[in-house]
Amino acid sequence: VQLVESGGGLVQAGGSLRLSCVASGSIFTINAMGWYRQAPGKQRELVAIITRDGKINYADSVKGRFTISRDNAKNTVPLQMNSLKPEDTATYYCNADITTIGPWGSGRSDYWGQGTQVTVSS
């Protein structure tokens, strides 16, 4: 299974970015998909997560500014980020709880993307 992120970059405060993540491989079901971020010197933290049936949870710091969605048919999870602040600067990681299936049988694991940098200038 691979998670590939795209859409990071440099933006001024108040601007917007849209991140996207696509999962591929021997996927049977994606149980939940989400975004985490890690700033230098800080622990990785949850940004937003969405379950297969559409239940969403946001970090308090991004509520009202970020919107997560998912396309179950395409195995993608976009994150629309508006009204960006310098404190949103971090590496953003896609995460997915995936049930796989193959000749070996089935299993369930947590997967991470490689990360995409978001930098918000003041």
C-alpha cells in the first residue's frame, strides 16, 4: 500500500492551499483517512480525520478554516485549507487505516505518506 500526497507549498498568511492524498495497492477497505502535521521541534498532531461513513473530527486549531473530504471510489482524501496562519507551517502527513487483502490473506494496518511541506509566511 502506498499513500502519495500532493499540494503543499508556500503561501502568504490568509491564503489557501489544497492538499490531496491518494492510496493505492492491495486495498480491500479504507476504514479512516486523515491528515496529521508536524512542525519543527513539535510532536506530530492530528489535523483532521474522516471515517468511511463520513464522520469527521478536526483539531480545534483548524475548525472553521480547514475542510476534509474523501472519495471512496478513488481512495483520495483532499484537505482544503483556508485562512492559513503562520502557525499552520508544518510537514503534513496523510494517514490511512486500511484493510488489505491478497494471496497472503487479509490484514489491517496504519499507513503513512511521505509528507508534504506547507509554509505560511506572515
